[in-house]
Amino acid sequence: MIEGVKIRPLKKNVDERGMLTEMMRTDWDIFEKFTMVYFSKGYPGVIRAWHRHARGQIDYFVVVEGMMKVVLYDDRPGSKTRGEVNEFFMGEDNMILLRVPGDCWHGSKVISTKPAILINMPTMLYDYEKPDEERLPYNTDKIPYSWEIKMK
């Protein structure tokens, strides 16, 4: 796994009333801090990639509806895992909390037949005047990854 990336399985508590899942707790070893919470909704087949943060932000992702493939690429100088790619399939069928080092390139693709909702709990507030984002197109040749389905 890429240096700094962590995952934590999330437990679904289910009864006749419905379901409850805790997404973040201060007593979990994965926790550092978060400053805001937001969600984004993606439509089937849509790719949102690539971007990264240069000022030390860490993202904490949970997909609460649908399924997404979240992909990370490490090109950080001095990283033990430089050049590695990680794929995470997350959502209703695989409830996990994913810690994403913000300075790693990351992106997502909705792989379910319905929209997917991703919740992010980043460690830094979004700066509207000076956004901490660097972007590349999803099909850049600077990242050794194809978003096509891989038949295994």
C-alpha cells in the first residue's frame, strides 16, 4: 500500500429500523483531525481525476451510496512507495474509511449502475481564494493508469 494510506473497515449496525454506520471517531487510530465535512455525488461511469494537494491536506473518504473505484498514485520525491498505484473499491458493498495523503494524486470513477455519494472529511478548510489543488486530466500520460475495466 502507498506510504501514508490507511483503510479501516466500517461496521454496519442493522436492525428492523434500518442501518447505522460510524464513519469517523476520535478514538480510532486512523484519526488525526478534520476541519469540515462535505459530500459529492457522481453519476455512473463518470471519472473525476486527477488532483492533489500541496499544503499537507489529508482526505478521509467514505462512499455511503453506490460504488466507486478510488485510485491513488504516489509520485512524491523521497517516498518509499514512489511510482505505486493503489485501487480501492468502496461503497455499499465494501464499507471502508480511506485515508488519502493529499499530496498523492487521486481520482475516482463511479462503478455502480446508480449514482454514488462520497463523503470527505479533510484536515484543512477549502480556501476559495487560493485553492490547494493541482489537476491533471484523467487520461494523462504522467500517471501510469488506465480507467478501463480490467477483466481478471
